[in-house]
Amino acid sequence: MPDMLCSLVNIPPMGDLLDRLRADGITIRRANPWEISKVHRFIREHFTEGWVDETTVAFSHQPVTCYVAVHGEEIIGFADYECTRRNYFGPTGVNDAWRGKGIGKALLLAALHGLRGLGYTYAVIGDAGPVDFYSKVLGAIKIDIGDGRGIYTINEDPGLADLK
């Protein structure tokens, strides 16, 4: 899957989307520090252990760089930023049973607003799965990274390369 680049200058508005989700009992909000175990359980159950590891970084930031979608007390989706590397969006995911309602889009936009709030003008979507979704919602473009998977293929600290 390719990495993608998107502009943070004109992030689509999300007010109507948030209102529609609230009418269905769904809230998009920043995760609280005391929810780390609950968020980790959700990710472990529905996605991968690697995403649990990346999300741990979100909870080391002040404020937390993880947004969650909740229905009542149940976490039904999440989106992280500034976890894999600085200025990266992801990982992100929505429980299969809740897809198709705009939750993923709302989480994406909330996280990108978080990145813009940190002063970034562009964001990287690493190892982007739904390329067409990111292109449609954000106008994101693929980054030509050759035959690799971007950051996920680096096994050596580039800062140490000069020390050899």
C-alpha cells in the first residue's frame, strides 16, 4: 500500500457529519488518558497488535493524539496521529459492524484537525489502505516510494548511518 500526502489547509468541514452521528448516538472525541487499556482492547480485538503498539505513542502525548468514536460506553472506532512518525496520520479503524455511517471520515477529519493544530500544512498517511477514500475525501495523492512500504521498511536508525 502506498503512502499518501494530503493538504491540511482546506480540511472539509465536519459539523454536519458530527451532528448526524450525534443523532445516531455516536460521539467523536479525544481519548482520555485513563482509557488506554480500553482503547488497546478494542484495537487488539478488531485489528492488529502492531496498531496497539503504535497507539501507545498517542497516549504519551499531551494532549492525547487519539480520537475515538463511542456509542454509549462502547468504543466503535479510533484514529491516531503523530504516532508512527511526526506528521503521520494513522493507524485508524472502525468496527466492521459500524462501517458505512461516516464514522471513519469523522475520525479522519478530527485527527487531521489535530495535525493542523500542531502547525503542519501537509500530512502523511502512511501505508494507506483505502487509497480511493483518502483521494475522494481529502484530495490526497500517492507518494512515489518505489517498491517499498515507506517507513515500515526501515530497520536501521538513519541517524546512525554516519557512524559506521
